[in-house]
Amino acid sequence: MKALILAGGFGTRLRPLSCTRPKLLFPIANRPLLDLIIERLAKNGVEEVILAVNFMAERLEAVFGKTRYGVTLHYSRDKPPKRETPNSQKSLGTGGPIRQAEKLLGKEEPFFVLNGDILADVDYSEILEAHQSYDATATLALHRVEDPSRFGVVKLTKENRIEAFVEKPKKNTPSNQVNAGIYVLEPDIFQYIQAGKRCSIEREVFPKLAEERKLFGHEIKGLWVDVGKPADYIKANALWLAARSKDGRSTKISALRGTKIKENVAIGSGVQFGEISIIGPNVSVGKEVRVGNRVHIENSVIFPHTTISDYSTIKGAVLGEHVTLGRNVRIEEGCLVGDYVTIQDNTTLSQNVKVCPSKKVDERTTTSQCIV
């Protein structure tokens, strides 16, 4: 069995952190998102994974190489259409990369296609089994959400056939069952996608299949998060930490010199803590991070090699690699701090402030803005 992972997105909503790394290398509990996806596929019998790459493709290939968890990895470059320049960085959408990888995927059996920005604890073999019971060209994994307006929404018959597919409806949503970004596709799908052209499989292909009665759905339950937005990325980290804890795999860390570690947390190798700090709940701290005295971190993700000085507070934020926080710094919810940023003593970043890589910040920022 083969799987194609759509890994060419630019991660615009996660900038400035995505300016220096592809979204699939963002850590969840200190492991790259892509690592978690491939591990799950391997456990479900997938033997080959094709990564449809574009933005920072070299970074992905350098980290993952040619095999992972016994799965053979291939890289399919998401080349721009002929009318665009090689440096335009415009992608082939969500459908074009599938046609681009036609030779790697083959025409002998169905295959999985996954959106790379989805964190899910999914039984892929169950979705495949459901697909094989239908007369389907495509079977979509479906998930129920409270706000379906952000996703592709389906109208489903009792036989699990999708009658209508509406991408990101603004009103009058047909249901709260949404496209979970996980598909089983027959090789027939290549006939619906023109080679070398940009194509949205959600807007151009799935509605056609629905009209032809060849589109089916299978509801999945359990952990499922779209990590495309900062708040969702932090939520995904928290949910994965909680799942690890339920599975008995939570990180056991003893309190250091009065420092309290609240569940659930993930602490990387070589992390150093000062005295009387509070770490957690829902915190991931990458390797070689240095935390000073009386620091408070909660509901946040700290990338590796960052230094957090005494009396600082971080709540609901993400700090990139090699960030340096001075004493008595406060980082509030929704803030994204890029790599190699220095934030000087007694500075506060209010909600939703974004700081671009390598900047120095020495003034209180009280409004949502991007510091460039």
C-alpha cells in the first residue's frame, strides 16, 4: 500500500516560524509532525510514502532521507505550471501533485492521500476497508466539528455516498461532517486531473465525483486537528501530550530545585531548569533549552536551543529556535516568536504579536502586529 502526503504548503498562517522551516517539521511533543504521520502509516501497513514537496523541500529530505519506520520514502517535486517561472513558488494546488506523482503511485491499486497539516490518531486500514466495500473512485475520511465553515462540508446518504461537497461554506452548511484531509483514491482519479496544471481536488474534482455518484465518506472519531493556525497548533500539541499520558507514555520528570512540572509536558534532552519555576500544563520544551529561576510556562511550545531568563512568563505562545528572552519578559497568548529573536529585559508582547526572525525587541507591544 502507498500513501501520498501533500507536503508542499507554505504555512502562511504560521509565519514567521514557517519562514525558516516547512510546516511538517513543526514539533508536536518534540517530534516533527511528519514523523508522527509516517509512524502511524507504517503501523497500518503502508510500505511506501511519496512526499509531494515544494517549499523547503531540501529541508524535509535532509531530515527524513529515504526511509523511516521501515517505510520507503520518495520525493515528488511540486513543479510550477509552464506559464510560471521556476522561482514563483506557486504550487499545483491539492490535485496537481497527485497527478504529478502518477508514476510513483502506479495504477494497480488504491492509495492514500493525506493533507500534511493534519494531526490524527487514525486507523487507516479501517478507511481502506470501508472504501473497498463501496463502488467508489474516492472515499473521504470525515470528522464532526463544531465550526464546519473552515472546511469542506459533505451531505451524506444512508449508504455513505456523498451527495454534495461544499468547500468552506459561508452559510447554510449541509452538515457538521467535514473533509478530514485523508482520502483513499482509485487510480481512476488521474483522469480527473490535467497534467502540469494547478488543480484543487476539493473544488474541482470532488464535486464532479459527487455528481457521478462515485464519492463516498467514512466517519472517523478520536483525535483530529488541523494545525494550520497558531491556536490549532498549540491545541494539537496539548491533545497529543494528553494522548501520550493516557497511553502511559508521558514524560516522567522530577522537580528540580523547587521547580514544578505540571502534566502534560514533553521535555527534550539537555534542558536545564533554574529554581522555583512552573512548567505546564500542556508544554513542550525542545532540546538544550535553558530556563531560569521563577519562570512560568504554560500551554506553549518552545523550540530547541532557546534561553528563557529569570522571572519570565510565557502563556499560549510559540517560541522558535535560538530565541533569547531577557529577565522579566512576558509573552501572551497567540504570540509567535521567530528564530534567533532577542527580547530584552522587562518587555511584554501582548496577544497575537508576531516577531520575525533575528529581530531585537526592547519595547512593550500592546497591539496585535508583526514586528519586522
